[in-house]
Amino acid sequence: MRPALGGLVRQVPARAGMALAYVVALVATTLAFRTRSPDGRQAWLGWTSTNLDNLRHHPLPALVVSGLFTEGGLAGWALTALIGLGVTNWALGNWRTAALVVAAHVGGTLISQGILAYRIAGGRAPAGDRYIVDVGPSYVVAGALVAGALYGLGAQRLPAAAGFALFAPNAFLGLPALDVTSVGHLSAVIVAVAVGWPLWRSARSRAARPPRLADAPA
């Protein structure tokens, strides 16, 4: 029993490192955000939001920081992130999981904001929507949960599927009105499914090598 447990523990950095690092960053950044004054929090939201204005002037910092904190319930987001990324990470390894959730977050942001820009240009959305607040881990979590449900290992898919089933009912409510967040959620899911397939095949191919060469997904 002890050797088996020891082997499992030794696999954690390679097969859960990305998930744990993201959750730690999410908790730390959210707590840092909440220690600021009300004016400080508003300034933080204004600078980190992945809205059209910020994507024009400082896209990379906004894309990075916006996905690392939440205005909502920290415990719930940390748990769902841990489930989605944990299942995906164990199946795909660290770099593949990182690639998947970055693609989901960036894809969800750019597609939803691109549609908003088109609607503003056509007069179907107010010009002030260029400055909306669009922050939070939901695109990362949406992508990770659906990837875990589809590409996780065996029964490990179940908690990811359950998490996505709980997440989904409220995640897409605004689609008929092309709400930015709802469009972003759908886009993140589609990107995660599309990107996850070749990453999953790559992880399977590596796992099929001799055990000495592939103790865990890289």
C-alpha cells in the first residue's frame, strides 16, 4: 500500500502541477484584490478587464490577470477550477493542460469581444460597451470542465461532467441576446473541445511508449 501511495504522490508534480498552480494563483490574486480599498478595486477592475478598450491598449496584461481572480465566491470557483483542471491535468499533463486552458480563455475572450465590436460598429450595441467589466476565471473553468469530461481518464471524467452540468445552466442564459459572457463561455467550450482532441491524442501516444520513457504525461 505504501509503495503505491508513494508512487501516486511522486506523480503529482507532473500530473497535477498545473491545476494546483492555477488554483493557488487564483486564490492569491483574489485575496490581493479584496485587500484593496473600494477605489483600488475599481481601478483594478478597470485595468484588468478584457474589454475592447483594454485589449487595444494593453492586451497581454489584461488577458493574464483577468483570469486569475474573481469578484464572486472564491471557494466555489477554486473548487470547480480544481476539479476541471485536476481531471484534465491528470490525463494530459502540465503543458498540454496549460495550452488548453490558455486557448479557452483567450479564445473565449477574443471571440466574444470580437462579436461585441461588430455589433457596436453596426449600431446594435451601445458604444459604452467598449468599457464593460469582463473579468474572472469562468472561461478557464468552462474549458477545463468540458475537457475533463471528454478527455479525462475513466471514472475521473464523472466529477468534471458533474461540475459542467452544474455550471452550464447559468453559463449560457444570455446567448439569445449575444451577451458577452455567455458567448465567451460557449466559445471557450468549443475551443477547449477542438484543442483538447489533438492534445489528448498526443498524451495517449506518449502513454503508449515503454513505461521507462513515459511515467506520466509531459
